[in-house]
Amino acid sequence: MESSPIAGPAADDRPLSGRRRWPGGWLALAIVLGSALLALAAARLVPPLRTADESLADRLIATAAPPQPQHSAIALVLFGEDSFAGLACRSPVDRGMLADIIGVLEAARVRAIGIDVLFDQPTLPALDERLRRAMLGATVPVVAITALDQTPLTERQRRFLGEFTDGLARGHANLAKDRLDAAVRWHVPFGGDGTPSLPVQLARLGGASGVPAEPFRIDWHGRPDGATTPFPIYPAEAVAVLPKSWLTGRTVLVGTALAGIDQHRTPLSSAGASTPGVEIEAHVLAQLLDGRSSPRLPFVGEAALALLLAAAGVALAMAGLPLGLLAAAGLLVPAGAWAGSTTLFAAGGPLVPLVAPALAWGAGIAAMTVQMSLRERADRRVMMQLFANHVSQPVAEEIWRERATFMAGNRPRPQQLTATVLFSDIEGFTTICEALEPEPLIRWLEGYLDAMVRIVTANEGVVLRFVGDAILAVFGAPVARTTQAQIDADAARAVRCALQMGRELVALNRRWRAEGLPPVGIRVGLYTGPLVAGSLGGLRHSEYSLLGDTANTAARLEAYGKMVDARSSRHARIIVGDPTWQAVRDRCKALPVGEVALKGKVKAVRIWLLIDDEDADGS
């Protein structure tokens, strides 16, 4: 027994444990497309993801927008807290003061005036009439706001609003708010009844052409610097003393900037307070006058980026990086994409939406990792089946689990280890062979071997070879043990296995007697010592083998059992070497046999006969 094969049949040129099976090209392409489509759909249909997508874009707009000069064609005249300091009430806005402002703006020869104040209720009749005459008689276009059907007004309010603005150009000031976070990001140029918005009416008066008919994203006008507003803003109470040149030729929007009144969340709110409705209208007007569209990357570009990152994620997963590196790359790439997107937008480039591409990146990595894991699991099942036909399942499990350290060059590397070898044989097997016909002999032997292998496997042993009725097994291979405690635990498992083999024969012999088959006893030799383990053979046939004196000694101990009259149990003689006994002496009983000379060994070996007190009577 100088060597004991574990691999069994001829091995392929490249063992399964050493191969990497790549998914087919069509499958990888399907994963890329599926990941990209799923990411694009999720970023639009899953509320938290859509909110995250919009919020990230808002933050870029608020913090990284490239500087722009104040818009030269628009100015704002606002009623703020100071404007109402000397007035009797805050609402409705003093219409006499509004009439005065219209006169000042008319004298300054502004291009047009947009009044973002809703005239839905009367004030003092004289002031109401004065304002109405000022708006109707102005030599510059004046546009008042009206209310769409969804605006919550009473019938009386709607009737007064219609009568007060009759004869004036009108535009709605309704703002489109996101249903998830109530932020204003889009503009609806026309109401359901065709009513144009205030910015659309003013843009037409300012000479803009090609006003979109459908809702569009607002392109927020940038600031020159952090301290300067996108548009010139003048307090309503100071407009009369302003140099007329500051207003000449501009479209002027008149409105309020009061805390809690007509204030709205916008992308600009990420950098500070909410935005007054009149300022939102100014941003839309500037966009229409300049003919600009949203800087956000179009859907086609976003889809292309999602496909690119999905493909990159799939390629990364296929590279087979360790899990830690894969996770790090999974986080670093989106972070780098955010930094790159910020830099690009700050330099005047498009605003790149990142949620869908980042999701595609992650989905590509995850989907391909799962696919490769499933493929690896399938390969593992094949390997398990291949090895389990010739050795125990634990061997295949251990080879797979420890393959990175156990395998070298697609085959087990030679290694020094200390293990316990078990060798068992049936007493009188030759006589039994002569008494039975071939078919019942094989059936009887298969039943015996199957039962014994189950016991070895249950005790974490590895069946190396069958030699007729003989069984060679090892406890402590193929992965080397690193501590004496582990070596002793292997010896204990081997001893427990041998005792259970004897006990199993009680039931087997009872069954065989009932079937007219001969009962048997066994001899078992156990020895613990150093071994050299490795793969022997060539490419077409290789075997996992144990080399050294330990396996020989276990076989010699089994053979020496013929010379021992006493028995470990009714159906077994279990002879163990002194190294094995020293490892288990506190766990079981044994009788000293003495120091004996074994065939092929120069020095005498101290041996022991195990005693099984738990053995049941098998008669």
C-alpha cells in the first residue's frame, strides 16, 4: 500500500476545478441590454429612484452651473417685506402703487410688462379703476395673469378676475409641480383650454419664435457669481427713483417676494431658500427668449451611457476579481462618474443624469456575477458527481472549498501532512467468494461496502480505494491539518468510524442470515503518522495518492489482527498503533497487545486492541 489513489478514473486534460467557463456572447449581450433597460425603466418608474435622479440633477444645477451674466432682456420689480411697511395691508397688493409702477415702467420705455399678481377680488373702487385704466392705456404691452380651471377659486373670484382683466393680454401662472417632491422643474406653456402661460405671452411680445407646444424642462439661468442674482431685481418702492436706462428695452415682471407666499421648491432651492413664483416665470421667459433647451442629456444619450456602463459592469464581473475589489470598483466608478459629470456641467457641457447609468453598472455586475455563480455551481455539481462516484462527498467539497490553496497547475500539489489511515478487511472473504455465485456475491459485497462507506463519510473520512473487500480510508486529507488538536480530532474520528463499522455488522449480519447469506466479521488497522499527498499519473490518467510508511503500517496492523485472539466487539478486531492510541486514550478503552514486529518494518511497533463496550449482541 505504498500509494493510494483518490481520483479514480482517467482525468481530462484540464480538470473542471481548474477551468473558467465564460458565458456565451449572446448571453452577455442579453445581460447588458436587460441591465440597461431595467435601469432606465427603474429610474423613471420607481418613485425613490426617480426622486434621487431629479435630486442629483438639482444639486448639480444649484452648485455646479457655469457662471452667466445677468440676463440683459429681463428685470424684476418685487414687492418685498419693506414694500408693505407703509401700507395698510399686505393682500391684495395696493393697486394704486401698482398703477404708479406701470406709469414709471411705461416712461422708461420697457419692452413689455408682466404682472404676476392675481386680481381675483376687489379693493377700493377708485384704486381698482385707476389700475385698470393704467394697464389698458399703457403704451407698452401689459400682460396680466389669469387662472386655469384647476386653480382653486370661487365662482365670484373667477367672475371678478375675468371682468378686471378684460381687454388685456392674459397668461396663466400655474406651475407644474412634481408629484413626488413638489419641486418645479417643468413648464407647461399652454393650459388645457389653450391659454398660454405668462412667459409665453411675454416671449411672443419680445420676438421669440418657435415656442414649444408641449411641457418642457426649465433651463435655469445661471448667476455671474454667488452674490449676484440671475436677473436685476428692484424693490417696488424704489422703482420710481431708478435710472430709466436700467429698465429701457427690458421685459419687466412685477410680483411679490414674501415669506410663505408664492414660494416654491426648485433645483435652485438646493443652494438656499425657495424660489418666488415670479422669478420662476423669469427663468422660463429667459429660456424662451434665448431659444435654449434643458442642458440635461437627451434620453438617447442617457440610454447609450447606460448601455456602456452595463457592458463595463459585465466585463468587470467576468474578470473574476475578488469580491472586495469588485465591491470597491462597484462604488468607485459611480463616484468617478459623479465627479466627471460635475466637471463637465461646470465647464458648460450637458447635465448627465447618473441614476440610470449607475443602476445599469450595478445591474450588469450583479447579473453577470449571479450568472457566473450559477454556472460555477453547475460546474461544481459536475465535479461533485465525478468525484463522488469514486470518493466521498467531503473530498469533493474540500477540494472545491480549498481549491485555491490545494490545487496547483490544475492538479493537487504535493504536500506533507499528518493523518490517520484506516485499513479494513473481511475475515474469511476468500471462503465466502468460493461459496457464492458471482451475482449474489457482488450484491452482498456492494451492500457491505455501501454501508461501510456511509460510516466513513459520516465521520468525515475519505475513502481512497477498494481492493476487493478491503477498504482504505484516510482522516485528515487532502487539506493538511495545522495543529495537533486537529490531528488528534482526525484520529478520534477514525477510531469512532472503526467502532461504528463493527456495530453496523450487527444489523447487516442479521439481515444476511435472513437472506441465506453468510455473516462476517472484520479486521481494522489504524495508524496516525506523516504522509506525502499528491497527484500521480499523466494527463490522461491521474490519481490522488498517499505516499509513506503510515498507510503501509495501517495495512500491516489489519493483517496482524489475525494473530490476536481477543476481539474489539462481536464482529470486529480493531488494532491501533501507539500514535493513534495516544490521541484517543481519554475517549475509549483498549487492551495493550505489546510491541510487535510488522512485515517490512525494522523497529517494533507498540499496538493496542480497541474495546467497544457499546456493541450490542448480534446473534
